[in-house]
Amino acid sequence: MDPSADVCVLISAGAEWRGLLPHYPRADPRPSPYGDYFTASIQGQQVVFLHGGWGKVAAAGSTQYAIDRWHPTRLVNLGTCGGFQGQVQRGTVILAGRSLIYDIIEQMGDPHQAIDHYTVDLDLSWLPDPPPQPVTVATLLSADRDIIPSEVPLLICQYGATVADWESGAIAWVARNNGLPCLILRTVSDLVSATAGEAYNDDAYFTTQCQAIMADFAQHLPAWLDAFTGCG
């Protein structure tokens, strides 16, 4: 049986996981029902890195799996997000202050109540000034789809959002329901305008972005874990 962990670090997309692994050369990845995992000691803390998988289903399932298997006191999600062109710069590190799942279509009741049910305000009261690396605190939208260009103006208007991904909303919701502090950091890997997305139909572009983004997170993670220790 695996020992308990102080922190579980959840990585979603395959390109993100592959971009992270070279920075932990002593890692010994092992399989789980979702993806590989490995353990590391960072800043005196036992950390489990889990490749949870892409999309809300895998994100929710792997988050609960990590909680039940390793009993962490804190959760961290690192990865990428898409940005709305003109609202945010590529390379901006987003610290989620709120997560919101927007691809819910409720036609039997109040659609706003359905959205609110899965909206999570994350506790950032522990955040030091200055933070371990420059960040922008923002609402992070999630959906089981890439950003649809024609919807960008509506998402900006309706939610005041600047970024979106696939998994953070599910991860934050499961963490909250388990009473666990959750830190979500996502770097803007590509921009989407009202007409096009610069990474669409270009896996090589996204892979290259992931390599640089995950290298940056690996460098700053020890400081984040230090700061996050007192949360909860």
C-alpha cells in the first residue's frame, strides 16, 4: 500500500505530463487506473505526481482517486489554458481564484443555478506577497471542448473571463467537496480570437508550448509548496 502524501500534483493533458517528466529524472513512473504516477520529496514534503487525464470526467475521477489513495492534505493542478485574444497575453501564469464550468445546458430549471452549482471560489488567503512567481488571479472557465472562437465575445461578456481549459472546474469542485485546499496554476499556451485559435490543428505548437510551460512550473514548484504549506 502506498504511504500517504502531503501533496498530490495533478497533471491533465498528455503533452503536459510529457513536458514535466524530464525535470524529475529520478522519477519511477507507475501505472494507475488513470495515468502514470510517481513520488518525489520536495521541500521536505512527500509529493505524488499523477497524470490524471484530459477532460472533466478523467479530471474528476482521478482527483477523487488521488484523495482516496494518498490522503493528501493539499491538491495542486499545473498545466495550460487557452486565452482570449486581446484580454490576456500568451505566457501569463493564471492563478485560479474562481473555477466555473460553462458547458452546462439546463432546460428544465434555472440555468444559472446549474452553473452556480459547479462554480468554486478558491481560498487564496494564504498567498504571500509577492507570490512565488508572477501570476494573474482570474476566473478559469472549463468545458469539455476547446474554446469555440465565435463564443469568445459572449464568454468575456457573460463571465468576465479571459481564459479557459478542460479540467480545472472538475478538479476544484471535487477538492471542495472533500474539504481540501486546492491550488490551480495554468499558463496561457495559446490565444483564441473570435475567428480562430492559433494552436488549432497544430499539435506540434501545443507540445512545444507545454515543454516550456512545464519546465517553468517545475522550477517554481518548490516555492509554491512552501507557500501553500500553511493552507487549511
